[in-house]
Amino acid sequence: GGLMPGEHCRFCPIKPVCPALHSLARAAFEYDSQLLVNLTNDQLGLLVGMVAGLKSFIKAVQDEAFTRNMGGQEVPGTKLVRGKTNRVWREGAAEEFAKHQIDIWTREMMSPAVVEKLSNSAKLITKQFAYSPEGSLTLALASDGRSAVRPQTSQDVFGKALDAHNNP
């Protein structure tokens, strides 16, 4: 036997400390991807199965780092950043386009990316009435180009109120 990483690792509670997954992760760091062409189909198939287990291990590692960062801890080499979002319409956009006789409806309002290509006038109104909402927090490497975001802790939210209550 021995431990064999695979898709089943996804539900395993010991995944963060699994020696087989740790060995596989170490091997992946040192592996020369040029060697993949030399594998037999059987070897490649086995490796693909193991990768599923490794993916769930990687997700568990990233989830733990995300959880710690969200809790206000600093995990070296990581930071929280805003994820990408698509622009959405501000209040009053439909009325503004209607005033300019610009038809932006299919079954529902067209997206800002589609509407801004309709005409120069549509582009100007889109610029005024479309915005990108804040993305949810996601974990990234410290080398990522996006700005780091410090999550708001309960101390940040309630700290002043608690201080005022405890020190009248």
C-alpha cells in the first residue's frame, strides 16, 4: 500500500499534514517539465491522478494562508488583494441612455463593455454611469502587481466603541 494521492484527497481531514502530499509537493518543485515527454502513458496517467490530490493540497495550503491573513496575521510572502470584477451600471444609467435615444437593451440592459462601443455618445455616458465594484479578497503572492489590502478586523470595527464604553 502506502498513501496514494488522488482526487479522494479533496475530502481528507489530514491533507495539510499528509506525508505523501508533502513528498509529492517537494517532487513537483524539483521536477523538470521537459521530462514529461519521456513518461509512458501509464506513468502520465498515474501522475495526472496524483495531481488531483496535489491540487486539493495546494488549495488547503492557500485556504489556510487566506484564513490567517483574513484574521489579521501576516503570512510572509503573501498578501490579500482585490479580485477582478466587471463594471456594473449606476442608478440612472438607463434613463440617461434613453434621453440620448441610445438603445442599450436586449432582454436586459447590455453590459458597459458592449454599450461603450455603440457610439462616442454611448462611450461618454458609459464612462459617467459604469463603475467596477470592489472585488472580494483573494490570496496572491507578494510579488503580485496588485495593491495589498488589509482586511478590517472586529477590533477595527468595534474597537473605538469598546474603548469609549470601557473608558467613559
